[in-house]
Amino acid sequence: MNILLVDDQKIDRELVKEALNCSLQEFDLKEVNCAEDGLSAIQAAQYDVILLDYQMPRQNGLQVLVELKSQKLCECSAIIMLTNNRDEELLINCINAGAQDLLLKDEVTSTQLLRCIKQSQKRIELENKLSKSYQQVKQLAERDPLTGLFNRSYFETALNSLLVNMRSLEGYVVVMLLDIDGFKMINDSLGHSAGDAVLQELANRVRYSFRESPLFARLGGDEFAFMFSGVRDADAALTIAERVLSSFEAPFVFSKHEIHSTASIGITLSASKTTTEDLLKQADIAMYKAKNGGKNQICFYDELLEQEFFKLFQIESELREAIKTENFEVYYQPILHSTNNAVKSLEALVRLPVKASGASPAEYIHTSEKTRLIEAFGRLIIQKALSQYADICQSDLSQQIELAINLSPLQIHDLNLPTFLQQQAKHYNVDLTKVIIEVTETALLENSESTMETLRSIKSKGCKIALDDFGTGFSSISHLLNYPIDIVKFDKSLIERTLQDEKAKLMLIGLASMLQQLSIETVAEGVEFEAHATLCKQANVSCLQGYYFSKPLSFSELKATLSKI
């Protein structure tokens, strides 16, 4: 056992040596007679036990003890303070400073000293085990086990501490949130091990990129957070964010697979006292905007963005409530034969009650697609439309009128949709040969097998397929060749231009003629004036739809209108 004895009194040192020799234990003892030499000895070698005199000139034992602990020079050494002072407060101060025990010099005997040494060694052993256990618990509490980064709890605590002391800081406090684009696809296609490998490699790349060690945390899933202080301006924050995005330039490699990915980053800056919750919310709103802006984007928070986000939140809440309570209506806009203005079909259009958000039907549909509520909502619309259409047919108001139902691009990927259509038609006793399914060209852009399979399956049940919004920027003749299209609906933007634009007029005439040769029916949307109707009839467009003939009608209005025909 290595023992260091630090005492300026020779007689006291001899007393300790005698007690150790009488114990019949083997000790390797080193003596020094001042605090300075004691510190030097401890820096040069490791000791199992340090016997430290409290009362020494220039620097007493307690001061030495504090210095040793602050510099972490003797974490494994048992320290016993030797003193003639019987003050209990001194004992407490020594223990609080890190000593394992205190022994009065006039009580130094072989038995007492040996017992004190053994107790102190056991105590330091237990203290070290407790410290190690604490560090492990602290690591679990503060660190993300997968990446080794700080976790959400630590990040929020650290950010809150920084904000409390903002007055002493110069520049901005910047919070950035990063979300990996398409991360779910990585997990779904290559497995969660691949996703974990990407997260770990990203953490390593960013750590290497920022040698100044910003506070970098994984909040959960594929979401990461950064915190910087003293940032000069928004341009400096943008430079930092671009540096983070550069971490995605090289592909991630997993089991010989190269994974190419990007990220969306939301940034908020604060130069005044605010809350951790507010900054994280603002950065999250900005990140949401970046993701919706096409991904691989950086977006800054501003108040208008928050207003927009809040409106989307309102719309989503209202939409969820409408789906839960089925509190919506289906309106119907007639589509007329161009030759005799007889009603050819009815387009089903969803309408929700006016709520606090003041959202339009298009905004509700857009939100339902973004939140992936469209599948549940779309099926409810189909059920109600088929139910009411069956009522119209059974009441002999018209046996020939067809029903047109719109499907969003997301619904087209639902391979179970054709079966659902067939089941609902059977339930309401509706002839599917009189049902038209309208899809927009955006639904066909991916040209995927699932889209083709769904449309073919729907057509095999007897339905017609209508291509909606033809004439917009997405129009492609190839869609007419590749997909089972029965009807093409010219977008109202094309119809509107025909009155002032000769090219638009000639294009309408040419498209109608081409589609007629292909035995594809045509419908002109947005017929608002008599001139529109006249031109479309001259161009041999099959059917007309618009406010010139009728606005969308509630079910009761529709029944009343059809009863007069």
C-alpha cells in the first residue's frame, strides 16, 4: 500500500510511522513536510492513502484538499485529515471538501490508524462506484444512446439556461431544427438498421464539421436541433445552416448501398428574452415550411409564417372533427350535353360548415392530403355521394344521369380502393357503369405501377375514368396513351383564355378534334358566359360545366331542380 504523509511537524510524522510499523502491515511510505511538496508528490505518483496535516504554514490541509479535488489529482486516493483541532465544524468542512475521514493526532495508535485507513479506503471505493453510477445515469438522462448526441431533455435545459442569461450575450441566440427528407422511405426500403446507420453517420459528420462544438442534439426520430449564441445576423445563421446541409452531399453507405438524402432546416433568431418553448415552436414552424417548399430547403421563421401555420392547424382540427362526426355535405354541379343542354352527369363536390379558419373546400382537401387524412375522408365522401346518387336514381328523377367522383393523387395509390368502390356500390345498389372517377394529371406524373393497377382495377369494375384539369402545366399527350382514359376535362384556365387568346381558341378546337378521333369524351370546365358555351359548342366539345348553367347544388336543391326537368 502506497501512503503519502504530508506534515510539517517531524514529531507528528514519527508518531504516524511508529503506528504504521506496529500494525505489522506492509506500507510504502513517502514523507513530505509542506503542502507544496505534497502537491508535487501527488502530481508525480499515485497513492492509495494520503495522510494530510490540517495545520501547516502558508497553505493548510483544507486548502490543499480543495485544490486536489478541483484538479482531480487523487480521485482514487483515500484522504485522511490529521489535526489537533477537536472542532466538529472542521470535521464537517473536511468531509464536505472531499476527505474520507479525520483523525485526531493524540488518538493516533496502530489500531486506530489502521482502522481509519481501511474505513477510508472502503469509503473512497464506494464513493467512486457511486460516482460512476451517477455518471452512467447522467449519460442516460442527457444523451441519445444511438448517436451519443445530447437528447431533447438536455437541449431544452441548456437552451433555457442560455436564455436566462441573455443580457450578458452579444448577437442572436439561434435555434435550428433539422429533419431528414424521406427518412421513412429509408427505413421502409432498407430496414431500420439502415436508418440508424444514417443517423449515426450524420451525427459524426456534423460533429466533425463544427469543431467549435455547438450544442447539437437529437430530439427524436430523424429530427435534430442546433443551438448557437453570439450569431451576428441572419446571413451568419444561413451560412451555418448551409454548412449543415453540406453534410448530406456525400451519400451515406450501408451494407454496400449508397443512400442519397437531403434535409429540411428551420431557423429562428432571438435577440431578446423569450422562452425555450417559443423558440422550438418557431423553428419547428420554419422547418415545416422548408419541408413543404420542396425539401432540401432552409427557411427562417417570421410572424406571417406562424399565422399561416396556425391556420393550417385550425383547418386540420376542423377537418378531423368533420371526419369524426361526418359533419360535411356533398354538393353536385351538373355537367350538360353541349347539343341539347340535357344533364349528362353530376360532379360531387365536398362542402364543410364555415368554421373559425374560414377555409375554402380546396384548402380542406389540400390539408387532408398533407396530413394523409384524405383516405378516410375520401371514403366518407364516396359513401355519401353513392348513397345520395342511389336516392336520385330510385326516385326516378333520372335514370340516365351519371355520377362523377374526384380522387386525390394519394387515393390513387390505395390498392384497396377499387374493392371499396365495388362494395359500396353493391350496398347502395348503384350501377358502377354510371360512375365516373375523376383524377388529376398530377396523380399520373409518377407513372407508377400502383397508379396504373388502381385505375385498371377501377375500370374493370365498370367505372369510367376522367382526366381532370387538362390544359394546365402538367398536361401530357402520353397520359392519354398510357392510361385507360374515357373522358378529358379541359381546365377552366384554358376556357377563360379562349375569348381573348386566338391561340387558346385554336388549341381548344384542335384538342377537341383529336380527342373525338380517339373516341374520348370532352368536358369544358369553367363555362361562365354564353360566349364560352357558344365557342365550346363550335369546337364540338361533348359536354359543358360551369356557373353559366348552374352553381354546385346541395342535395335538396339538386332534387328540386331535377324534378322540374
